[in-house]
Amino acid sequence: MARSFSRSQKPRRQVQNLDHLKIALKDIQLATENFDEKYCIGSGGYGKVYKSYLAIKMKGKDELTEMSTVAIKRIFNRDDGQGKEGFLAEIDVLSRCEHPNIISLLGFCVEDNEMLLVYEHAPKKSLDGYLGSTNKVNPTWTQRLQMCIDIAHGLHYLHTNMGNKYGIIHRDIKSDNILLGENWEAKIADFGLSKVHHGYLHASTIKTNHIAGTNVYLDPEYARTGTSPGEASLD
């Protein structure tokens, strides 16, 4: 797997006024039998992902819940602080988003040194598992074209449709971070490296002191200089 550049160690965001997304640790532990490995569906350098069923608050109806199939990411409490920064970035960005081609954040938990993110479950997993694979079940070319359109719709939403105050730059678009729904619909995921581009920065692109992303996917100019064409500073 291609290497990802490290995140800045200084936390960039603070989570506020998101009580409606908080989920009790005891509920997640009960749903996963205290993070039993039989529920684990993936792992990486920043955490493990578990599949289970959980009572999720219905949008706009705080007193009503429904049982949903969810993906629970358990973030490693790393010494370098990068796990915490990615955790805060995911909450900050995904709590702003509502789009069919962006993975939905259903809740989070920060208790007893645990950092947990609860997402909608994407039953067909990530796109990288199908590219160049010999699986018996693979998307057709028509479905693959639709995935490209889905991803473009998701990126357009992040860049331009978040209102006048800000846009969001993902910074790590790759097949690993494209999840697939039941009908092969594509959903952009993993916003741990993302940046919020504030509306008062009118330049069209970015300049950063902290290069982030996956090396084989990076714009060569950005990888070399930390700058894409333009002057908008994000750090």
C-alpha cells in the first residue's frame, strides 16, 4: 500500500456543539462485545474498524432511535498525536456534510481514552478491493463509470456547495478512500487529512507548510513545494 505522509502534530480543530452525535462508550462496547476481533473488518496504522448494529438517533428526532448497521472506527491513541488530530478532523468535516456521495458520520465517542467514530456501513467495502482483482463479483464498466461520476459529484459538493463560508479539500483521494454502497454507489471517506478552505480566502488553490496525502497520488508540484497554483494559505 502506498505510504501516506504524516499529519501535523498540532491539533487543528476543536469539536463543539455536537452533543447530538455523542454515543456512550458502553453502548459501543455492548455492540462489539468489547471490541471482539470477530467484529473487526479492517485495520490500519491509525485504528481498527468494526461492523455491528447500533441504535442511532434519527435526524431531527433526538428521542427516537433506530437500529442500523454501522462501521465503528477505533482510533489508536498514538504518541505522536496524529490519531487525535485525524479524529477531530473527521468530526469537524463530516458533521458539516450531507451528501449521498460523502460517507455519513452517525456519531462519535470520546471516553476513557477511547476515540471512536461511527459511520454508515458501506457493504461493498472500498474500491481498491476491486481494481485489478480476480473477484467473481466485480462492477461492470457502466457501474465503474457511475462511480467516477459519483466521486466527481462528491468532490464538487465539498469544493463549492458548502455555502459561502468555507469549502473542504480532502487531500487524500484514492481508491482506498472510496467506499461502495449496496448498489455500487461511491462515497468519499477518510477525512483525517482534510482542510477547511475558508470563504475569505478567495484564491482558487492552496499553499500549505504541511504536505499531506499519499505519495503516488499527490500532484507533483504540491509534493515538491507545498503549493498548488494559487495563493490561498491553509496553515
